[in-house]
Amino acid sequence: MKQVKLHKFLAWTVGGWLALISLSGSFLLFKSTFLHWQYPQMLTSVSSSVSKAAVLNTITTSKVYQTIMFPSAEAPYYQAFDANGDIDYWDQNGLFIVTRYYLSDFISVLEQWHMNLLLNDIGYQLLNFISLLSLFLIITGLISWWPKHWSRRLFRVSFQFNLRIFRQWHTVMASIGFLFLLIPILTSIGMLYKQPSIKTLQLLFNDPVMTKATLATKSSPRALGNQQWDKWLSSARKLETMKGAELTRVYIRQSTDDLVVLRFKQADEWHQYGRNFVYLDPNTAEIKKVKDTHLIGAGLRWYQRIYPIHTANVGGIVFKIALLLVGILPILLLVTGAMYRKQLQKRASKK
């Protein structure tokens, strides 16, 4: 059958890639836990009476960074990212903790493997094809392996390594797990093919056509070292729509005419960092532009939920464990499928 041959071809071409990428994703679901095991000093100081503005002044005057993440319940420290991919960690008192250099530890390698196969832009493009081919792998597998008759016999545990058992294991695991396996694959396709995914969702939900704001995106020049975080944060907090929001990230100006960019998370957002942005003039702290998730259409809101679904930021520990098991599933399917083919060839050679 054509679908069987296509499934076999896809299994040998992308099955291994899918298995390794999925396994790395399972590890990254518990990234903070692994980091805290390796760097226990990250948790030495949790609470502080020092203001966020004071800490930001300390961090941004120490080195040139691109963005800074604020403490959260899972990661109770500041994370400062530089242009080289290194991350400096600071406690809530504004004291330096440790530097994680780019690709210097297992988690850093795992992150880059999962996002771009350690090949930067080339790897990102390869992931585009792997994600689509993985979807076809699942579809052809369902057509080829779906049980014609379901019975309790399919679920009997047996460790007799023969043709029937390998087919049984492969069939049952794939038939039960394919819906969960589609979650990380479809969400990854959504993120990799961002613009087509957004346009599709906006069309499905009949989002209103958004006109681009004509507000300024640049300011009059201001020295990069001249920071006024207290003034900038206070100005953003005066916005009625951001009063109940959580400040999660700031983007550091890279040129003298850049605006100050602050990122907020609304209470009703799924996204762990939020998708609300406030742009301020660095000289006057005047608000130049606001991106508010309450003002966008349902299609775009659903697109913004793709990342938190992919990273199990919703659904609690049950959903996180489910995605953990799903990350292991492609390896089990690859092994049982390969063993089935090996047993099939062995039987054919005896005839």
C-alpha cells in the first residue's frame, strides 16, 4: 500500500529527528528544576525590599544587555541577556549571582538543539520541514496502523519479542497517543510558520482589520547610559489598562534614538510573559505606543496561546506530565516500528 511505504520512508527520514527533538522538549518542560540543581546559588536570595527600578539601574549600568526578564514564582531572579547569548542572573537585591555562557551547560545546548538544531538560521529552516513531515508521518501512520478491531487482547502486556508483539505495541501506543502527539507538533508548526498561522486564525475567527498605528517608533537622541527606570516604570503604570498587569520584561535600548519598551502580562493571559507592550520616549517618559491584548481579535489571541500550550504553561501539572510522556513516545514508536520491520524481514528471509 502506498501509505505504508510513505510512512516507512518518513519514519526513516524524520523519525529520528522527531524523537530527539521531542525528547529535548520533555527535558525543557522542567528547565528551571534542572537549572536550580546545577546552580543552587540562584535560590539563595528570594525576597527583597529593593525596588525594581533600583535593581534595573544596577543591572543596566554593569554591562550592555538586550533584554531583562523579571523574577517569577518559578524563577525568582532577574535574567539579563546579552548579544552573545550569555545570560547573567541577578538576585532581587540587585546582587550578581552567576553567568551562564552560551552553550556552556547541558540546558543551554538542549535549548539551542530544540530551537534550531544547533545550526542557527539553517537549523530553524530545517525545523520547518521536519515539523511538516512529522505531521504527515503521523497521518500516514494512523492510516496504516489503526486497529481494524479493538479488543482487550490489544492491551495485554507481553515481552515476547516477536512480530505480533512489536506490531501490537506500535499500534496501541500510536493509536492512543496520537492526539497528544499532535499538540506539540501542531503548536510548533504554528510558531515556525508564524504569519500564515496568524492569517489563518484571523480569517477563521473573522478578526477585524487592524490599521497600523502611525505613532512614532523613534525618539530624540538620549545617551544609552542615561537610565531613568523609576520614571519610565511609573509612567507605564499610570496606564489604566496596565495597572493590574505584571511587568515581565524590559527591552534595553540599543541606539540613542530607540524607545524604552516594557512588556506586561495581563491576569487573563495564558502566555507566561504576556503580549502587552508599552513604548515610551526615554527623554520625557511619554507613552508613544501601546499594544494591548484586550484590543485584538479572537484569532490573534488564540495564536498568542500557542506558545504557552507548547510549553505546558497551562493545564497544570497534569498537562505537563502528559506532554512529558508525549516527548518520550516518538522514541518508543521508532524502536517498536524498527523492530517490527526487522522481524518482518527476518520472517521473509526464512521463506
